[in-house]
Amino acid sequence: MSFPGVNEQMDVIRSGAVDVLPEDELAQKIEASIKNKEALRIKLGCDPSRPDLHIGHAVVLGKLRQFQDLGHKAILIVGDFTAMIGDPSGRSKTRPPLSLEETRINGQSYLDQATLVLARESLRTAYNSEWLNKLSFQDVISLAASSTVAQILERDDFTKRHKAGQPISLHEFLYPLAQAYDSVAIKADVELGGTDQKFNLLLGREVQKGYKVQPQCVITTPLLEGTDGVEKMSKSLDNYIGLTHSPTDMFGRTMSIPDTMISRYYQLGAFADADDVASMQQGLADGRLHPRDAKMQVARAIVARYHNPAAAEAAVEEWRRVIVAKDNAPDDVDEFVIVGAGTEYSVIDALAASGLCKSKGEARRLIQQGGLSIDGERVKDIDHKVDLRESRLFKRGKRHFLRIKGGN
């Protein structure tokens, strides 16, 4: 088996990660795997209490896919047993337990959706009931002895609940220990998780040491905010973009994000590379790129990733059709072609060249007075530039519509 070099692998692993702990230890593990031609075991635990995955889940799944592409073994642990306890991470109260049957059904749904990101052929899956169900009460006592109450209470969610006088059930203390034992059972070399899982992942290292297993390294990834730009992405808050949403819904929900989230969604939702993200951030900062155009770029990329490019283009057209309907535009809007117009064409020049305004001076006054919108969004900047590679709907005042696009 051939692996990329240590430095190349570490560059990929660091990209988009929040924590790589301990980094020098991970480099040593990779070096040994190259020397011995043996893949590392990369663990990701999934909570099947909610079976519908969204692009927030895809952030850590994408990191696991990177390890697959580097030649390592991806192991997805379906926490059917631990879901009966309920992950207390970020919880202000005890979560109602699920039955084992419910967790199995949800787990299968999770796996089906996860393979929209992961390579199915090189993915190993396991249910942690396979080993946790076999533990005797003596085994559980031994596991509990590997940690202290003080260590468990270091978790932010437990600390906050304890100080607030909110109840914490004893079985919740067992969740991080059970998750840690998963790492013992499969002898994980690396465990992945969101930043909210950092405590659990680090505890896994300590428990492995107690069982004389080589401790795992820990990698955390960012948590993606929901479409409201405030709360963590969640189906219960309806601020999510599901992996199985239709192209139209996926595109529309992305277009609803706040302007402050555009670059973050491009990086974490669309998996754009760092140079493209930096270019978008610069364009937004200096006004060359309008937020609506940037959102369309992000939405198109997200739909293309989880469906295909053709579906993305169809979603763009459907969204524009809806915008036209919202603006009460007639069905037979005339179109004007500006020869040579491309990605960053001056709106002032477009208005004057098309005849929608008699002069550039009139075009400036129109914008300053708030009388121009493009694809349903009001243009406020006289220096705004527009992408005319595709037809855009210009609206002057209440009744004057014109489609403008670039051409040869």
C-alpha cells in the first residue's frame, strides 16, 4: 500500500480542522503507517437519535473522507447503544432515551445519507451495542474507575447545569465513558468530532491508556451555524439544509443565509478551497462582489456537490423564476445582450448600454434613489458589478423590466 508523505498528509489533515491533538504524535503515527504500509484506523462516532443529516454533519464527514482519500481505514461507529443513554453534549436537560430498535432504524438511515460524502467501498461500519451489550456490571465498574467525578464535571454542559441547579442523571456520566470504550474496542488511532465533542474525544485517549491501548489522536472540526446565522444547525430549529433536500430546497435555503455567513458556508458547506474562499471574502469586502451573487455561487456549489451540476443550474433557473413571479414581472421580458460583458460588469454601464437609463448620470441617480433591483434584490452601491455570464433580471422603478446578459 502506498501513502502520501507525512507532510502532505498533515497539510490535508490540518486544513479546516480546529484542533489536532497532539499534532506531533499524529505525525509519528502517520510516519509509522507509511513505514509499515499499514493504514491508520480513523474513528467517527455517529448519534442515530436524529437520523436526518444536514450539511453541518457533512463538515466532519468530509474530514473522514479526506482520511479515506489518503488511504486510511474509515470506521463509522453507529452509537445504537449509547443513543439509549442520550448524548448530553450541549444539552440543558436530560434527553429522553430511545429503544435499541429505534436506534437501529435511525442508524441505517444515517449510514445511507453519510455515504453521500463518504466512499462506501472503503468504509467499515459497526454498532457499539456489539461490545457494550456484552459488558458485565464488573466491567462497567472497571470502566467507571478510569475517570473521576471532577473530570466529568469539567464538561461545560455539566458544569452549567450543576451551577444552575438543573438535574444531571447518573447515567449521563456514563455516555462519555461508553463512547471512550468504543475507541478501546476498535483500537482507534484517530478520532474525529465537532468542537462540542472535544471532551469526549480526549477522554477516549485517557480510557485507552487505562486499557493499555495506544492512545488515539483527536481532531475536531467547526460547527456550522444554521441558516439563521445564530444557532447551531438543527432540524428542530428548521435552520438546516438537509443532505436529502431537493436541489430547489437546498438552493433556496442557502439563499436565505445572512450575508455574514456567506464565506463560512462556502468553506464549510461547499468545501471550497482556501484560495477561492479568500477571493470571495476579498470581493465582498471591497464591493466587487455583491452578496446576492456570492450566495448564488455558494448555493450552486452546494447543490452541485450533493446532487450534480445540471441540478444546480436547474435550481438557479427555478429560483430566478420565483423571484420574477415575486416581482410581478411579465412572462415576456425583453432581453438585451452586451457584447463582451462577463463576471464583473459595471451596473452603471449595463443600464446605460441597454437603454434602461438614458445616461450614466441617470443610472447613478436611479441607484442612489433606490429605484433599481437585480434578480429581486435592491442595488444600493453605484460601483456594484454584476455577473452577466447568465441573464439577469433588471427592474427599474415599479414597471420597467429588462433581462441583460453578456454575449460574444
